[in-house]
Amino acid sequence: MAGNTERKLRFLAGFSIYFAALWFFWDTPIAYPLKIFVVLLHEVSHGVVALATGGSIQAIVLNPYEGGACLCPGGNALLTLSAGYLGSLGWGVLLSAAAWSKRIRANFMVGFLGGLVVAITALYVRSLFGILFGVAFGMSLLWISRAFSDGLNRSILLTLGMTSTLYAILDIKSDVLDRPHLRSDARMLSELTGIPTLTWGVIWISVALVVTAFVFRRAYRKA
């Protein structure tokens, strides 16, 4: 019983330290690659849903200002537009679950993720900044997967997963709730459906908060 309590306290302490560090370094060069990575996941999610609903991916564009776009005509516009914020949330959940799983080799997962980033960059990214970032980030993950221990790779997976999960919430708040005039995914959905931009923002951030709370609770119970 004491050992179980100690593990849970370590989990809470570790999460608190991670969250504090992410908050403190959020607007510094340290967090910058993580934020661009999550933007890539956001755009890839649009593309995946477009492909799954009969569309195509013409190009993915990333810029140095933490913005991006996925040119993916065809498919179901309602689902494709909804996939960006919720997709980066889903990626975060998957990466976090892989980090916490005892059955998954973290080295393999980090290497697979690195290879996936390089492949997506080669196939779809069509901006110079995006190409440079995708190749550099993907190759860095491949190198880390081979050069470092399972424990460190597990920490890398967890950092990427938690950042993607939390960034989805912050991104929805910034782009949709705080600045509803921006031509965001929610604004385009509003034009498509007639449902106000803020309503879409509230729906998405509610889903994101519920999913994040569920993931945290599950991780705490497994600690």
C-alpha cells in the first residue's frame, strides 16, 4: 500500500514539474520545436480524415510563426475541418498511452514516429520551413531512438504526447474562443453549417478537457 501511494505521489510530482516547465518555457526556443510538431500533427489530421472520406492531400504547409495549412480537397468537409484540433488531441492521447504502456518498446515507437515524420514531410510538405523542420525533427527522433535508453525514449514520447494534448486545449482557446474573427477551422465550419464559431469552440474545448481529464485519471490509477 505504501509503495502504491509513493508511486502515485511520484506521478503527481512528475506531472506538476512537467506542466510547470512547459508553462515557464512555453514562449522560449526550448518549447518551439514541440509547438511546430503539434502544428504538423494538426495539419496531418486534416489530411488523414480527408483521405478517409474520399478526398486527397495536395500539400501541407508549415510556417515559422506556428501556423500551417493542409490543402486537402474533396472528402467530408465537416469531418475534415473538425479533425485538426481534435486530431492533435488524439495524437497526444496515443503517444501518452504508448509512453505509459509496459508492452510497447519506447525506442521502437520513437523511431517509428521519426520515420513517419520524415515520410510525411517527403510526401506532402511543400514549404521550405516545413521541409527543413520535418527532416530535422524526424531524423532527430530516429537518432534518439537508437542512441538512448528505453527510459529516456519513454520520457520523449510522454513529452510529445502531453504537449500535443495540452496544446490542443490552448490552441482552441487562442484561435477560437479568444479570437473568433480569425479564419480558423471553427470559422470555416460556421460558414459551412450556420452554427456560430464560438459554439464550435466550446464543443471542441469541452471534448478536449474531458479527454485530457480521462487520460490523466487513467494514468494516475496505473501509477
